[in-house]
Amino acid sequence: MTAKLKGYTLAQRNLAYTIRRKAIANYPWQETYPEQQLAALNRITSPMFFIKHQRQLANGQISQALSDYSDDNYARRANHVTRRNNGR
């Protein structure tokens, strides 16, 4: 099941839906574990992921896009925790 995109503007969500549709249309990719990557793409609810990683997704670099997304989220969360703990 494909997750509904949340937040941002309607135009950004529509662009993200288009990018996701195009990326999924190229399935199966020449990547390791394409089923897991397809499931991960379907779970993502952030339109910015698809917009930010549009070039990678179009070039079939699904695992790299997912890895970059995971790294960005980790860094963002770590920064939030660090700022929160230093503010106490």
C-alpha cells in the first residue's frame, strides 16, 4: 500500500506523487533487495524526499536515495536531541 504524502503545498505533493510514480514504474531496479526498496518508497510520506532525490530516483539509484534520506533524518534528529540537551 502506498502511503499518502503529508504536509507541504498541493503542488509539491503532486510533484512528489509524479516522481514516486515514475520511480516505481521502473521497478524492478538493478539493485540489491528491490522488494524492500519498493516497500520503503511506498512508506515514505514526505514529499521533500521525492523532490530532493528526484535525480537519483530517475537514474535508478534507489538505494543511494534511501540511504541519503536515512542519513539526513539521523543528522536532523541528532541535532535536535543535542540542542535540546544543551538547553537544559
